[in-house]
Amino acid sequence: MGAWKTKQSVKQAFAHSASGFDAVLGARGSQLQLVLNALFHIENSPGNLTWDHYETIRNHPGVSEAYPFALGDNYLGYRIVGTDPEMFLQHQWKQGRHYQVQPPGRIFSNDAKEALVGSQVADHLGLQLGDRFHPYHGLEYNPDTKHEDIYLVVGILETTGTPTDQVIWIPLMGVQRMEGHDPIAAQSISGVLLNLKGSSGLALDVKYNKQGDQATLAWPVPAILASFFNRFEWLEKSVAGLALLMALVGTLIILATLRSTLHQRKREFAVLRCMGASRLVVTGAILCQSLLISFLGALGSLLTYTFLSLGVSSMIKLQMGVAMGYPLFDLISLQTFLGILLLGLISAWLPARTLYRAHLQESLNPHG
């Protein structure tokens, strides 16, 4: 259950953490790499696009939103991404939700060396309004690659539960014209974040992916992420098979335990039968014992699953900035709990039936 629900929760969390974008336009390469790089800030950029690519896609009638982004630097391991400040003013990262800045902060200016810090970065690094920092070249932190440019923190984003919280945002020109960068980069970008109108994605897919050879359109984002998770179905099936095997072993253990216990207590049950205890009473006593063992096992497994789930959720949020809405107790949890109890009852039925049918004289014999 833990493996299955972890996969489902991660899949759902990633689908809802795409920051409200339908597609990404980037350099020629893998669509999955482009999505992970642009929206989840992992993986490396497959390359750059020219500014003409951005203007062409921005002016396409099927595009409702287009925000260029550029990357290539970090601060103490957290990625620095350059983009248009309009993205934080106009774009809805979730239906009906715009980005909010913690007061009294503000969005960075397009032509200033200012930074807007994600909430998770601010918490981990202790960045506050008015702080200044030097970016470092590359996506991995190396103290020997510090830029001379100094950026001023002018705002801290409210928590969104998306990878946006793990990024330091600066003006697009800040990355393009950073000291030490190739001058050619001043007219290039890493990609474009897009929202499309209606069925325009089909036409754009043909234009860029099937007929073009200079750029790749990663669309639709949910389908690309779904195909990524489908690669791990074999692992899910393997874990499910292992879980069924463990359930079978657990059932056999309960069966063996009850048979051993009842062999030692057969005189006790034989006395009860002599005193007129009915089949229901004898069978019920044995089943209740098995039910108690199963209940304690099920309770322990659910507690273990809960702590593991919280640990996995915290780890994914720390590493990728994706907040997982973990339904710790739901219908699946209840069904699993009841299923464990049912297995316990089934495993006790055979010992109970054998004990009730045993000959009384043999059961009462202390040496039997």
C-alpha cells in the first residue's frame, strides 16, 4: 500500500506542480528533459533558443501566455532563473491563484540587479529583504566560480508548494548579461513557458516537433509526466507481488502460531466443552485471539506506513520543492486494514475447526 500510494501521490503532486503551464518551448531534445528542467528545475538545459524563437511563439494566435526564461547560475546550490517580472504579476500558478509576495517586499524590476526569492530558499538560507548576494556560475555550487555581480533581495514569495519555492528569480537580462557569461548569451534564452488556447497545441506540435528541427515543444505537460511515471510500472508490480507474498507468509505464521498455542491449551478448551460450551463459544474464542493478533499487526503496519509516508513527502519537498498531499487515512487504508483482519480470521478457522472436532478424552488426557 505504501509503494502504491507513494507513486499515486507523487504522480498527482507533479501534475499539479507544473506552475499552471500547458507547454514548454526549448532547444531540440527530449520533451521530458525540457519539462523537468523548465518547470521542476532539475536536469540540465538541452540548449538555448534565439530571441526570435520567443517573439515568434509569443505572437502566435494560439498562445495566451509566453514567458521567456534563462538559467545557468546558482547561489549556494539553489538555481537562479531569469524571467520576465510580468509572470509574477499576471500568471496564475494555480486556477484562481496569483503569486503573492510577503509584505513589504515587491517584484524585481526588469532592468535592475534585484532578486525575488522562493520561500523554501529563504527558509533554508536565511535570506531576508535587503540582503545582498553574489551569484555563482553553473547549476552546481562551486566557490571558485563566484560572479562579481551583486543582487539585492527585494521580495520573498509566499509558499506555493511548487518548485517555484526552490528558485531565486532575477530579471532575464540579469542572466543574459551576467559578468563572465558568453556575450552571445545576451540574445538567447533557455526556453519559453507557455499557455495555449484550445487545440492550438496540435498545430504547434506539428510545426516544431514534426516539421521543424531547431526547437522542441513539450506538450501537453501532464501527458509527458504521466509517460515518465509509467516507466516504473514494473517496479510497482514487483512490490505488489512482494506484498502479496508477505501477506501469505504472515497468514501462515498466524496459522502456525495458533496451532502451537491451541495444542498447549487443548485441555482448557476441552473443559469448556465438557461444561457445555457451544461450538460458537469455542470457535469465537479462537477467532478473537487471531483477530487480536491481526489487529495489532495491522495497527503497527499503518503506523509504520504513516511515518514512512511523512518521511517520503518531506524528502520530495526538500529535493524537488513538490508538496505532496498525502491522504494518510482514506478508503484504501480502511480496505487494507480490514483485509489484514480478514486474513487473520481465515488463518484461524482451520485450527478452530480442528480443535472443536478433537476427541474429548484425548484432549483431557494430560499426557496426550
